[in-house]
Amino acid sequence: MPELLSAIDSHQQVILKAAPGAGKSTYLPLQILQSLTALHPMKNGQSGQGKIIMMEPRRLAARNIAYYLAKQLGEQVGETVGFRIRGESKVSAQTRLEIVTEGVMTRMIQSDPELTGVDLVIFDEFHERSIHADTALAFCLEIQQALRDDLTLLVMSATLDQEALCGLLPQAHYVESQGRGFPIEYHYTPLQANQYIVSRLAQVIPQWMQDEDGSMLVFLPGVGDIKQLHRRLTEESTVLSHNVDVCPLYGQLDNKAQQMAIAPAQPGRRKIVLATNIAETSLTIEGIRMVVDSGLERTAIFDPKTGITRLQQGMIAQSSAEQRAGRAGRLEAGLCIRMYSEEHLKRQPLVPQAEILRSDLTSLQMELLQWGAQQADELSWLDLPPAPHLQQAKQLLTELGLLHSQGQLTSLATQSQTLGVEPRYASMLLQAKKLGASYLQTALAAISMLEEPERHTLDISHDWHRWQQQQHTKVSLLNRRSQHLARLCGTSFDAKQVDSELLGLCLSLAFPDRVAMRRSQSNGQYLLANGHGASMDESNPLSNQEGLVVVDLMRHAQSMSSQIFRAIKIDWSTLIEILPDKIEDKEVVRWDDNKGQMIAEQQQCFGQLVLSRRRLTQIDPKLIQAAISDYIRRKGLSVLPWSERSINLLQRIRNASEWLPDKEWPGVSDDILLAKLEQWLEPFMVGIDTISKIQKIDVYQALNSYLAWPLNQDIDAYLPTHYQLPTGTRKAIRYQEKCEPVLSVRMQEVFGESDSPVIAQGRKKLVLELLSPAQRPLQVTQDLAGFWQGSYKEVQKEMKGRYPKHVWPDDPANHVATTKTKRHFQPK
């Protein structure tokens, strides 16, 4: 502790690695607070005015830590120690230590880039590597560099990627502490093949509860697994003692249920807490001495091509396993039962992949632009945000009206900076405000319900109905959040002005890309405005609606279609009225595979959704050409009339790109050629107005033109189609992808040659496939001289017997190349 406190006083950057249970969250902050007061009694003219901000990844942890620390001081929360989380704040003028969630921290920085009055920012549980934590650290590093060289940053966790972090903060003082954790006994019980985790846990848990004392914490990958195991333990198990309480713990639970899971077991009772990875860090659940770790977690992987997140279940990283096990040794010697093998764990990565590399970056892109960073690499990151994710985010921000096509923030975006909500919601609020009071009040209610959902309510209008009837499990939180947002919009929230008929329309302002239309007469099957499919169970009343706004959907790893989790119906006619700029009239020509003919229509579209269509008789030839290009894209390049010559040219360009990378070869992979059909193929499609006429396209000329001068001239010198042998014979060079170039030639025709021929400006030797007089392979070599001196003797012996009329000299390297037999060499 003395070293750590001294480092915080003397260095602007400090890294702390300390074992689970060492007191990073629950002991250290108060020690720092006392130390700063003692070291700087008159800082800024007042005793201890400098404030400490400590960031926590989760609301549950932030609230509980604040209450715990305040209790240590004998105070109420909001006095010396306070907290700020979304929808709730307990701070006052005397608050000197604020526990905040990471999203709140980025908004504090944006509103006050100098962090006025803040001495120290603590990044707790930094190993979780949330987007908000990475962003806040990047911002704080720039604040240190440009505005506040006196600001101190403390980054801490039990399982830091210390090499990477020290690389980002090379001047930081590093402190490591083992803490005072109790010993943990490990047991490995891996699942058998095809064994389901919930079924196995339903057997394992009662056995350990019978054999051991104390309470148990069980880590499961998702809420569905928690509910299934809860049911099996409480309704089906006859082994568990009557004095055992089974408590679920996950983020969407209401505060009362969460506190019930965290609180100590009642006297004479024990508990089993079934948790997601929310319980990995920052929470000490009283009485836990057994941890059962499934070893699994569900990770959201964002696909920038579709704008949809895919849910993937996989094995946890080694650091997560360490964090989970650490829960067992907090208060006494503990047990950790791992439902996997030790070998399997050792094969896992040391730390999990950072959220910034796999998530939707729309909010991050907005934060960067508001910060004034046009490019992400203007800031310092542990992991640079992926460019495709940022590009997709810019496209969505443009669609939401928050970004100009040139990349500058719009006036709408400028207004949104004070709202503190994600970009979709900010766009909805500001657009609804323009449409009138009823729209604004409805939008306020919509955001509150989306931020605080009830489980298993797919139809958002049901949430509103329950809210109206005071039956919603989070009524007070919804009211408080709506009032807070209303104040930011310059008004007050009035539930009586909320119009349930406008809920879907308001949500379409936030999710224009997820407005959905039912596919033909298929209940539950929908096409989204972004062109992707989604589905819901046919038994759901929403499944027969013609139009929806899909708010929450997820694509599972094994499914091609996304599953709809939250949605609401919309009225198409009203949608067209309030979003006229999203409606596009266009002429569309396409080839109908079923009818075998070209279809031309005038369509009214909302994104990829066709609201109405009318057949056209007069068709623009350019549209026909575009329809044929679309057909080629759908079917692939194989539908083109590839000749030997065009295939050879394509392969030579691909080889040249690899062998002569210093030349500016155009990309010719299948994906690139399909993407650039308009550039290289369409100029050679003049007069091609039906699918059958595709066979008339000269693919060779199209590729040759795409290659462009001077490369379309140079390629014949760099990678010739043929090689002329000493005998005067021209033999074709065989080019193949990812293979060496091959020349098949009768052995007699390379007599007198000392080495294999070279191409590609001398960078590639031809592989010689040496043939017998009957054109059968004898030897394959790139080292002709070595062959003459080595294994040729064996070949010569065999060939003399098989082909006695042909020349088989003892010194082939110095014999004249020939296509003739022995009699042509006899003296006349």
C-alpha cells in the first residue's frame, strides 16, 4: 500500500495488478482518498477538493461498491462517496469519490474535457476491456497530453494484459500485489461427448452441496441456461436440502432480485447463486466458498456487412477462469469445480478479445466525432477500432441524420450531445420533437422501455400497457428516466400524452434500417429495410403483421436468419407520411429465374423493401445491362463464356500479382471482379439484352482492357504464354493459382540446356515436366543441371531399352537439342 500510494502521488500513470479479493474496489479507494487529503491539505485553496472518479463496468457493481464504501465511512451514499449510473445519481457538493459506470464517464469527459476538479481517474476491472473503458482511457490520455498534465490515471485489475498495457503507458509505474486470498482447491470434471451443461450441472450441484459446507456460485453462459437450471434445481431436484435458496443473478434482473442474490444467506440457510459473468468481478457474495464454472460464455460478434450482431457461445479465456475461481477464496478457503479439463483451459487465450474489436461501433464513432477526432488513429488505443466497423457506423449515422455525407456532424448531432443517449435514440428524440408534443412524449417513453426492458416481452406495446397499468416491474425507474430525458429536451414527461399508436413510428426514426415487411404470406418471416432476413415464432401475435420495426434481433451461429427478440407493429401509410425522404421511387429491371424473362417495374421503396410496384413496357437499355450484371453477381463468374485464352490471362494476372508485387496489378479475385463488373465487363456488354447473349461477351478483351496499358503489353514479356525451345518448338507454359509455372517438354528438346528457363523478370524458374518420346512424364525438376548430373543416369538406362531409336547421350548438358531420332545424327 505505501508503494502504491506513493506512486499515485508521484506519477501521472499507475498500473495495479492485484489478485481477486485484494480490496481494489472496496478498500483501496478510501485509502487513496485519505492519502490525497493528507498529502494535499490545501489543494486548490480548500482541504481535499480534488475529486476521485472510479469507473465500473456494470451498474450493479457501481451501486453496491458506493454503498459499501459509504458504510465504511459511517455515512450515507451521496455524501463523501456517491455514484452515477444511467437513470440514477446520488452525489452532492461534498462528494469526493464518485463511482460511475463507464458510459457515464465518457459523457462526463465530453461535457468537460478538462475534468475540472478531478485529481484521479481509476479504471477498475479494466481486463473486461469494454468499449467505454477503452474510449475513456484514450480520451484521458489525450487530456493528460494536451490539457491536464496533473491528472492521474490508475488502471487496475486482477488479470491485466500487462505487456500490452505497459506498451500503451510506457511511463506508468507498475505495482503488483498478490492480495490475501484464501487457498482454492480445484476439481476438473469435463463434460462427456454430447452432454448438455445444464443437465450435468443439475447432477453435480446437489452432490457438492451435500458433501461441502457454505454457499455456491455457479457461472453459466446465458439467462436461458440460468432459468432452466433454476427450474431443475427448485422443481425437479429431490436431493437439495430444504434450507437451500436458489437465486438467479444477471443484468436484466430488477434491483430487488439482484440484491437478494448478493445478500448473505439467512441464518441457518445456504444459497446457490446462478450467474452470468456479471459476477466475475467487483462483487463479493457473502458466504460463497464453492464456485462451479461451466467454462462457457456468450459473446456478441457484430457483422459490419449486415449491421446485425451474432451470438456465439465459446470457452472463456484463462483470465476469466482465474476471475471466476477467485470468487471462492474471498472469505475463506474454497473450492472451484471446473466443468472442463485443465488441458482445454491451457489451450485458451490468456485474455478475452476486446469488445472494441467485435462490436457495433456506432456510439464510439459518434463519440470520436464529438471529441473532434476524424480518424480513430488520432488517439492512443490498446486495440485500434476496426476500419470496416467504423465505416458501417458512419453509414448508419448518415442514415440517422447525424452525419453529413462529407463526414461532418449535422446540426441534429450537435443538439444530441447534451442528451447522453446512444445515437439511434438521440436521432429519434430530436426528430420526434420536430413532429410535435405527442411524438416527443411517446419517444421519451420508448427510450425508457428500451433501456429497461422486461424479459420475454417481444411486443414493445405490451411493455407500455403494463407501464400504464402500474404492472411493469420497473415502473419507478421508467418514470424517473423519462423525466430526466424530458428535462434534457426542455420539457417534462406526461404519460397522458403518450400515444401507443405512435410507438412504432417513433421507433422507425431510430431504426430505419430495421423497418420490416412480412414476406408474402409467410407468418413470422420478415425482410428488413437493410436487405436481411429475420424471423419470429409463428405463435406470436406479431407474426402476422404486415409491417414491423425490429428493435432487437440476434443471429445465432448456426442460423442464416436472425431471430427477432423485440419489435412493434407499424402502419405503412403513416410511416410514408412522416418519413417521406426515406421513400424512393426507382425503375428496377431484373432477370426472373422462375419466369425466364426480364422484369421491369416502377417501384416505391423503403430501403430494400418494395411498398408498391408497377410494370414498365419501355425499358432503359442501361437498366437491362445492370440487371444482367446483377444476374452474373448472383450466379457467379462461371456463367461467363470463359475461353482457354481468357482463363490463361486471368491466371497470369493472378500469378503476376504474387510474383511481381511492385507492379500496379488490378485486383482480379472472384469477389473483386464481381464487385467491379460495371468497370471491366459492362463496356463489353453492348447489345447484350438477354441472358442467352451473355455467351457473346469477349471475356479476354474485357480482362485485357481492365488490365490497361502498359501492363496489358508488359504481361506477355513478364509471364509469356509460350516458351520457345532451342529446337524452335513453342510450348505453352502452364499457369495455376498458388503453384509454380510448368513447362511440359520432351527431354531431347532441352539437351544442351544447363538450367531451367526463368520468367517474371528472372524471379521464377519454370518447373520442367520432362517427357518421353511418347509424351509420358519422366521427371519433374526446377534444377536441370542437377538432374543431368544425378538421376538422369537411371532415366537414360531405362529409355535406351524402351526407345532405342532415340538419342540418349552420356553428356546431355552438352548435346544438341533435337526432335529427331538417331539416324539423323549418323554421318552421310
